[in-house]
Amino acid sequence: MRWLVLVGVLILTGCATTTSQQTQSGPSRSELIERAAAKPTAAQMAQFRTVVSRVEPVAERYCKRRNAQQNCDFRIVIDEREGLPPNAYQTLDRNGRPILGFTQSILADVRNPDELAFILSHEAAHHIQNHIPRSQQNATAGAILLGGLASIAGAGSATVEAAANAGASVGARSYSKEFELEADATGTIIAKRAGYNPVRGAEYFNRIPDPGDVFLGTHPPNAERIETVRRTAAGL
């Protein structure tokens, strides 16, 4: 197990499990602020270490079986910056090593080991499914498409650049909901194999803001995510 404490700022190229964006339903703003200020107790830190020790080796084995050439040496860290909302994310360091990050508040926010195990498995699944490079490819394709169309239309350089930037944003978001559901399904398998209950773990979605079905949003509706977990678990 390689459990480390992260001090400082990570460049995020992955996606988050939870978000405080404006949503259709969910906790109030005051509740979100209160949850962001929470810090894990000693017992919750011990729970985190236990979950990591069980889930990480399962995730790494699953990763290696999927792609022997992929870097499956997960580095699991805690983001100690103050006041961050309950959140988890996956990113890569400059050498391509996968990093799974947790804010302090999410460790205090989860109600049981199953929720924590599912969140950890979900973030590991983003790397296993190659979601960062796939998002980058989609962004590049979108930039080329809209930038090219603007150029063909005779637009000036500034307009072409703006169109390319917009295209990159649309391209990166175009499959983000699909990626989240893929990570939910793969994360269900990993959590189950690590000895946890992913259906119980996915109940955490009931306590976070629901993005609904926002156009070009990055996350699918919580109900759809819970159903994906239930369906995947039933098939195991």
C-alpha cells in the first residue's frame, strides 16, 4: 500500500465524484459549506487506511489484466487544502502515474466503508478506462472541427481561436457522462471483489447535489448512476 498525504495543489485533469455546482436538488448551500469544513476523525482516517489496503491491490490487478502496458501503480493521496468540498478525483503526474485524490471533507462525509470503497474504486476505474486520454482526444477533435469550420467560413484569427477553444470544451464534455457511468460500472466490480457492497456504497449519491440532465453537463443524474451500480452488481 502506498498511502501518502498530499500537501499543495494538484493539477486536475481527471474528474470528480462529487461536485458543488448548481443543481436541481440536493443539499442546501449552507449544508455544503458545513460539509466542506469537516475534517476526518482518527477513526475515519483508520477506516480510510483499511479501505485503501483492501481496494488498491484489487484495482491494480484488475488494471493489469485489462492492459498490461498501462501504468497501474496507483498513488492514493489526501488533499489537505482547507475548505474544499467533499470530493475525489483521478489525475496523472508528469510521468503518467495515476493519482487518486481525496479531500479531507469527503473522508469525514462518508457514512461507512462501503461508500468509501466505492468512491475509491470509481476513481481507479477512470484510469483503467483511459478516460483522461480519451477526454483529451475528444477535446482535440472538437477544437479541430469548430476551428476548421470557422477558418473555412473566413473568420479572423481571433474568431478561429475562440471557436477552437469552444470546440475543445464541447469535445471534452461530450462523453463525460458516459465516462462517469463506465467508471460506476467498473468501480462496482472492483469494490465487490475487494469485499465491499457497491450498492450500499452508491447510496452516497443520495447525499450529493443531483446534476439532473443538464445540457453538456459533466455528470449524469444520480438516479441513473445508482441504477448502473445496481444493474452491474446484479450481474456479478
